[in-house]
Amino acid sequence: MKKPSDPAEPDYDVGDLLGLGSHSARKSHYPAMLARIEELEKERNRYKWLFENALHGIFQGDLKGGFLSINPAMAKICGYDSPEDLGRRIIRLREQLFWRAHDFDQVRHELLSEGRISAREVQLRRADGEPVTVAMTLLRRPDLGVEVVEAFVADITERHIARVRLVQLNAELERRVEERTEALQNANDGLRYNIEQRKKVERELTIAVAAAKEANRSKDKYLAAASHDLLQPLNAARLLVSTLQDSALPVRESRLIEQIHRALEGAEDLLADLLDISKLDQQAMQPDISWVDIRQLVEGLADEFEPVARNARLAFHLRSQEALVRTDPRMLTRILRNLLSNAFRYTPEGRILLAMRRRGTALRIDVWDTGVGIAADKLTDIFTEFHQLLPPQSGGRQGVGLGLAIVERMARMLGCGIDVASVPGKGSRFSLSLPLEVVDVLPPAFSQPVQAAPDGSLAGFRVLVVDNEPAILVSMRALLERWGCDVLTATGPENAVDHCLASSRAPDAILADYHLDHSKTGCDAIQAVRRALEQEIPAAIITADRSDTCLRSLRAQAFPVLNKPVKPNRLRALLASLVSPSHLDSAVK
């Protein structure tokens, strides 16, 4: 019981404890409390709304047990229909929520030591048993319990899939890079191998080309040597046969001589064609361009083929005119000679025409014949090697098919056009076009072809023949004596000088072979005789050497040249030009 002497104790009640101890106090504190309660209620509702409608999962749980609270987003992340369903199904977070217990243990240990974890990437177990990758931020709440935590969970499955895909793509890219690198290395290895092989092949080709060139040079040397050796006996035989042809023989023997003449002529043509086509293939024959009087050239050819026309009983006509052209006279003569030879060969009867005509700035030379003709589909083939115009059964002396091939190549080298027109059974026309140049004065380097033989006789003219082949000397003596010439023969320069000094008079002309014994030449023999007799005796060179070097050397020394085997009509024309009065007068002067 309270004593009177005890100090008075304050009189408190529940209202006083709440701050509402008196009426005035209640009146002053009640509105503030209500406002505060209302504010707290609004804050609570706001947080509740955020909790319920958050896009990320939010939960509160006990690490020793299960969930304490769960928002709908968390249930959706884990594949449950509602937070209540998730709460009932997940009793222990470690075994039932986390995909790997090891991840849970690491999270628990770090929370207990650090108090929070930010954006930890872990895998949770979905309701269907599949893992879902999330980024989890956890905060320990020791105020609510020793191992109570609050967590914010973001579903990063798409980012995880993209990252896994990116890793896969990177791995695929690395694999492809490795494959491409390996393929590139293999390609480089193959390329290096191919380069080495190509270099090897190029070296082998270089060696092969060098060997081929050497073989061609050897072939050319062999052909040159063989042609000289072959042409010498052919020349002797041809001259002897010509001598016999001019003799009065029985009909049977005359026919045999004519057959021998044709056989020799065929062998000569074949050998000459083979030599020329070989030079053209090796580009060993180059044109020697000079001014040429085409009229004199074709008239010389007409004189050469006139006996051929008489023997074949063919009418041969020439239509010429003045024309001056820059060309190689030797090649041009060969072209026209081949065309005329073909015309006579394939014309059993009728006539042949060699005609010149101007066509604007060009000179056209035509060779017409009334022979067997050429089929239209063969006109492009006749200029190929070893292609004969007609089969052997068509009659006439057959060649080997090189004449027109030589014509085409020489015409191309001279810049001339070649054209052919033909009608089978009626004849053919071969046309050669040469560019014309207008000149007022004859150039000093004008090249004169061999003059045709005049109608006068050669009887009484003294001719010196120099050749190291006894058979040639015999045949030349027989032919020239048949023409009425007085003949001296010699085998070299010294022998020629001795014969001339011992003779009663000097020779009117000298015919000398180019290649003599002991490295001497016909030029040496001619000069030796001229010095010994102190006379500029007209002279010409007869040679089997058809090389450009030889011909240029002889042309530089102004010696007329005849190639072996010598055709008698050409030899007669040459000799006639040498002993003509005008030539002899100029020689004396």
C-alpha cells in the first residue's frame, strides 16, 4: 500500500503512453498519426504493387529451407502457374530450386561472409525439369533471420543462348579459318609445286628448244652441204643431157634423152623446193629489197619458158609494160617461175598467158592457163606444204606440193597479195599484186636481171670455165662447144691464169663456180685472171650455194649469179649478155 510519506508517483495511463494522455493531447496528435498511417499504407501498397507486377522475379527465402514470399514473375521464370504453386512445390532451395547444389553452396558461403551477391549467373530448375539461366542478386537479411535472404532474379535465357551461339559461331569460325588456312596452305603448297614443275618444264623446254635450234642449224648445214654435193652431179648430168638434146639422134634415143631430162628436172625442182622451204621455215631467207624493172624481169622469164612451150606444143604469150618496183628480184623471179611451172605442168593443151597490168597504185602480174583447173573447195589448200594440185592420174609431170607453199610465203615476205581463181576443166588464173612507186629518175641502186639471149650466135666466143669438179668441166665444155664457143677450162685461180697466159687470146667471158678447192672462190679466180691479163673481162658466178650471205656478197661485187643446176636456156641468156657488144665495149673502156 502506498504510504503518505512516499513521494507522489505520476499518474500514467494507456492514453498517456500513446501520447494521448489528455484530451488536448489527443486532439493534437490524432490527425498526425492518421496522416502517418495513411502514408505508410500508401507506401506499403506501392511496394506491394511493385512486388506483384515486377518484370523480374523477387523472392524472400530461408537458405535452410524454402521460400518465405514469391512474386508472380519468379513463378513464371521457374515455369509455375502461380507463386503459391511454386511455394508448395519448392520446400528446400538447395535441392529443388538450384540446378546444381554446388552453385547453391557457393552462393550461401559468399552471402554469409559478404552479406550480398550482385548479378550472379546461375541455373535454376524449372517445373518441367529443364534448366533456366538467370542473373541473381541476393541480399542477406539477418534482421529477419540468420539465413534469410531477399533475391532479385532476371531471366537471361535468350542472352545465354545468344552467348552460347556466339561461342559456337566463334568456334565454327575458328574451325573454318583453320580449314581455310589449311586449304590455303595446301593451295600454296600446290602452287609452289606447280611453279616448280612449270620452271622444270620451262627449263626442259628451253633445253629442248636449244636442242631443236641446234638440230635445225645442223639440218641447215647438212642440207647446204648435201645440196652442194647433190647439185654438182645433177648439174653435170643436166648439161650433158642438154648437149645430147641438141644432137641429131635416132627417135628412140631422143625419147630416152627427153625422159632423162624430165627426171633430172624433177630432181632439181624437188631439191630446190626442199632447200627453199627449209630456209623459209628457219627464217634464214630474208628479202634483199632493191629497185627492179619488172618488164625486163618478166621478159627474161618469157625467154626462159619459150623452149618449154615449144616442147609442150603450147601457145605462150607475154603482155608486158614499163614498171619499176622496190622488191627482191630473186624472190619475185622464184614466185613467177613457180607459177609458170605449174601452169605448164597442168596444161596438156591450149595456151598460157603471162600478163602485166596496173590496178591503181598496184601492179598486177597474172599467169593464165587453159589447164585442168582446180576445184573451188581446194583453192585454200593448194598453198599448204606437200599438197599437190591434182592427183597423179590427172597427167603431166607431178611435183611434191611445195611450189605454191613457197610462193605464198615469199609473197607474204615481200608484202605482195596472191589470189587464185579457177574453173575445173577450163583453166586457172594466179594473180600477184605488187605496190607501185612513182619515180622520175632511175635510182642508182637499180637492179638489172639477166638479159635474154639475143638472136645472134655464140659461135667464135672464147669462154673460160672455172670449176673444181671434172664432170662439170666436161659437161660445160660439151654444151658450150655445141653452141660454137671456144672453151678453156680450169680447176682454180692459178690454173685459170696459166691457161689464159698460155692461150693466144684472152677469154671473152668467164664462168666460175663459187666454191673451189683450198678455200678459194670463183671471185678469186676472176680477179686473178683480170689482174694477170689487165682486162675487165665480163664474168659470172655459177654456184649451188643459195644462202643469203653468199648472194649478198656476190651482188656487192656486181657479179651476175646462176644457181646450180644450171638450165641451158638461162645459161645461154647469161652468156649472151656477157659477150654482147655493149657489154664488151664497156669492159674494154
